[in-house]
Amino acid sequence: MTPSERRGPRQAEAERNDRALLQAAREVLAAEGAHASVAAIAARAGVGIGSLYRRYRTKEELFQRLSQLSVEHWAEAAERGLADPDPWSGLADFVVTCVEFGQGSLGPVAGTIEVTEAMREASERSDRLFGALVDRARGAGVLRPDVTAVDLTLLIEQFGTSPVLDQLRKQGRDDLLPEARQARRRIVALVLEGLRSPGTDPLPGGPPSARLFTERWARD
């Protein structure tokens, strides 16, 4: 008997609905940005708007929860990367995992929702773990010395959303989704090869600052 079954059918159904809502919110955000409607999210999840509002009182609360879970996933992926004895393999697997999870889909809500204490604490922990993962790869000489953690975060955000996947989902072309995901994996693999040390040409300009992320999340 699974833990969900032991908690009862109603709670198990509520948990399934919640997972569906969070996944739908990620996908709708990726396609429509911060103006994604609650109705569109509920429809993508296959639940009624009433069910959504029973779980999340406002759209902001839904996005706050989604943001916190995304940062926690980032931290878990970094922990798994650090547990890999191979510094390059650990870093590369982290990048692939975060891209395929769709970490970049939350960029549009930056600055539109209040950052909760839980979000802030999760972010600080994930930053520490990710920083350690990058430092280890650089220290081992397998990551280009001019590549920073912010560079990698921007890369993941760029590939975390995919116009092709979003278009195919809108068209209902589920038959083409596996091929599109595989195509994205190939592109990410090509990019990862460019991150390897020593690198042939210097990167253009100076490294981006952390302000690109911290100040995006500050409300006006």
C-alpha cells in the first residue's frame, strides 16, 4: 500500500490534483508568461477552477508555491550533482535535470509576486549548493575558468523553456513531443561541450552579476 493510499482516497486525489495544477502552471507560464490565467491553468490540469481555489486562495499564492518548489528542486539537483564523484558529470547532470524540469519557466513571474520567507530560505540554500557544485568543477579544471554560476543559471533559464515544445503542446501534437524533447537534449549537450575547460576563445564581455536575478524578484 502506498503512502497516498494509507492517507485515504480523498487526500490521494487532492495530492494528484495539486501535482497536476503545479505542472500545468509551469507549462502555461512557459507559454503565456506572468499573465497566464487561472482558468487556463485549471483547464490544462483538468480540474475545475473551484478545485484550484480550494488549494490556493490567489494566483499569487499558487505562483509563490510553484517558485518555492522550483528552488527546492534546484537544491536537490545540486545535492545529487555534488554526490557524483565526477565533478564534470555532476555538473552536466545538474544542468540537464534543471533544463528538463523547466526551471526557466518561472522567469516571467519575477518581480510580480511577493518573495516569502520560505522562498528566500530555499533560495539561499540552493545558491550555496549550486555555488559549491560550480566551484568544484572549476577547481577540478573541467569547467572553463571564465564561466560563472550566473552564466549557468542564465543558460538553464534559456533552455528551460522551449518554443517548439510549447507550440506542440498547444497543437495537441503529443506524438511529436518525445522527438522535440530529444532535440532539446542534443542542443543542451552541444552547449555543455562548450563549457568544458580550457575553451578556445574568451567569452565576450565581463561576467553577469547576481543582480540579474536578485533585483528581478524585487517588487516595485
